[in-house]
Amino acid sequence: MKEDRVSFNEETKCYYIKCNADKIRVSTIGGKKDIDKKLLEEISIWLEKNIEQIKEFGAQELVDLKNEDWLEDNQEEITEIEFIKKLNLQNIVIHKKGNLDMIFDADDIFYDHCVTIYTDENFIIKDALLGY
């Protein structure tokens, strides 16, 4: 039996999408109260196919920031591969126009800050920044 890629949790009132073995929380910005399940399925499939490339983009954009400005005393520099391994997708925000904010727990790379990777409405990755 095929497992659904999209689920709704009545208790938390949130949608979740499947990405490999993980369930990722989805929320919206811009007034959409009902999320199109087809869009959520499309995002889920896209994530499964591209999650490593998304993480690689984040690492390429932010590893120098970590190594130049965020190292603790006597801490060794982090490689892109180590950076990628620490990223764990936690939440996706869908904007009204369809662009995404993918929020990753960064396993204390930047202390309590998360890493947010942004796409346009066509799932083209545009930027990676620190978040709160």
C-alpha cells in the first residue's frame, strides 16, 4: 500500500510532507489557510530528489562565514561535507507566490541560529542565510 506523502496532524493543526524517512512541517505566509495537497506532493517529490543538492548549496554559501567569523577558540574549521551532515530540514514555509523558505537545524554550527535556504516559485534555489 502506498504511503501518503502529505499528512495533516489534527492536534498541531499542521501539514507534514514526507522527505525520505523524515516528516517535515509545512506552514504558509500570505493568507493561505488551505494548502493545495498537489503542491505539497510536488514539493515532497522535489525535496526527495534534491535534498543533497539543497544542503550542498547551503554549505557552499555559508561554510566560509562559519570558518571566518563563527569559530570558537581552538575550534577547527568545518568542511563542506561536515557542514552538510549537520543540516537537518525541520520546516518549510510556503509564500503566497509559491516560493519556499526551507529551515534547517544546523546542529549548533552557528550556535542557536538555523540555516534558511530560499527558492523561487519554480523551486530554483536563490539564497542561503542564517535565521533565528
